[in-house]
Amino acid sequence: MPEALRKTPATGLGELLAALHDTPAMRAKQAIQRPAQGFSGSPPQGDARYALPGDDTAAIRCGEHYQLLAIEGMLPAFVESSPWFAGWSAVMANVSDIAAMGGRPTAVVNAYWHHDQGKADELLRGIREACQAYGLLLAGGHTHQGADAHAGLAVAITGIAHRLLSTLHVAPGQVLAMAVDLDGRWHPGVPYWKAFEQRSGERLRSQLDVLPRLAEGGLLAAAKDISNAGLLGTLLMLLEPTGCGARLMLDALPSPDDGDLLRWLQAFPSYGFLLTLEESAWADVRTAFALEGLTCARIGHIDDSASLQVGLGAETMEFWNLWQRPFTGFTQSPPASEDC
């Protein structure tokens, strides 16, 4: 769950980007650089590359498909203050990670700690209800309850993909698009855009299934679910593994009607993905999301600059240069073959 909104006033593009450049969420992603050093050296070849960090899940080739594996940890303060929502969100974030790899989720396990029996029950209720909504098996996990336990939660997930979406497939010349469910509302006090309330499980599952269907049709190259680093941080994580750059046009962003661009760029949507694809696939991709009541807009393009250039009106400015400054530190080169 994201931290409270950064409320820095932002009028022009320069002020807007300055307000977003050094938020706590952006610093947290840069802190990944230290553990990333443990993965330095020559990367493995072929399918083994997809098991390395950099994508939303690890993908392990198993015969004709890939086994997907991911985990999400919730902030302790969030688990303490909103146990049901923390349980639901842990599952929801995981299923988004699986979908962003072109996969379908299968089962979750959890590990939680709590000192309050009633809040622990609410935590588990949130997990169970999310599993029911998303059609997942809750396969157990680890429990620690007692007066000495600080509130904590981590949920791991498995899934299956037949054709992967991967950050390793990002390449110059691709269209950059954003898919989002705008039929939602803000969660009070934090930049969380909720678009899952009063929705049937069938609808939630059908909306998520757009991504694996498009992947299996060869219509998408890569996807990344928009996380607590907001749109710009998520885009940097999408670009970094291949060292690509992008031109992002803020005027093209699909967004709520409140007109608060600073807030929207910090948003963690319950359904929100960045996508890359070939120009020839754009019409089919947009239609596939529209048929599920989702908005998909082209918001820029990918290039070979390693620079994230952001445009607003007549202004364009560099937000980040990955050659000069790493973001998470996870970099690879593209796979030798895009047939995945």
C-alpha cells in the first residue's frame, strides 16, 4: 500500500517532475539497488533469464508452459490499521503481477503475524474473500499470533503462462500504452485508486484475463502493473532491464475527472498497467480492453535513449536517465529470440 500523498504544489512541468522525483516511494525503489548487486555478472541464457528479478514475477519453463511465482509484503502500519484491506490488497497486487506476465493465477500462501486476534481474523477474511473473487486456491501458510507479534503480512502466489510478457521484450519503436479501470474512487488519505468494489468476481477475473489473452495472441510485448512508485517509477522499471528509453505524453494519460495530475501520477490503481506493443497491434489491443469496460490509451513510444522524456503541452523535459543513474539496478540485455 502506498504512503500518504506528496502534496507539493505543482504548476508547470518542471515543478511537477520535481515533486515526483524524490518521493518516499521513488527512494524505496532505488533502495533495491543494494540487493540487486547480488545478481550481477553474466546473466543466464534462454528461458532461464525470465527467472531473474526485473519482471513482476519469476517465470520458470515447465514443458509447454511457464510456472510463475511472486510475493508481496504489506507495510506493517497498513496491516495494523486496515487488516481486511491489507489482506485483500496483498492478493490483488499478486494477481496483477501474474497478469502482467501474461499469466493466470492459481494459488496463494500467506505468512502473517499479529498481536490482536480480532484484527488477525479480519486480515484472513480479506485474504479469503479476495481469493474467492479471483478464483484462487488459498493453500495455507504460516501463522504467528501473540502479544509479542508485530503486525505483518506477506502473500506469495503461483500462476501459469503459455506465452510470456516480459520487460526483456521492450524494444525501440514500440507503442507505449496505459490500460486502466477509471470506474472507481480514491481511498481516503492515500493515492490508491479502488476499482474493485461492488464488482462480481466474474467481472474482476474477466478484466484480468485480457492480458493473457492478448499475450497468447502475440499482440503485446511487455506489461507492468502500476505500483506504489506511480506511473513514472513503474515506467522506469519497465525500461531498465533493456536500457531502453521512452517519450511519455502526459496530455494523453487516461485519468479520473478530478484533474489532479500530481495525485494521479502517484496513484496505485487496483487495475492499471503499462504496456508495450507493435503499432500493427494497437487497434486490436485497444478494442480488447474496451470490451471489458476498460480504458486503454497510447501515451508515448519506446526508443533507444535510456532516457525518460516527459511532455506536457508544449514542454518536454528529461525525468530520468538510466545511463547516468540506475533506478532499481536490475539490468539485462534483450533475449536472443522474441519467440516466447
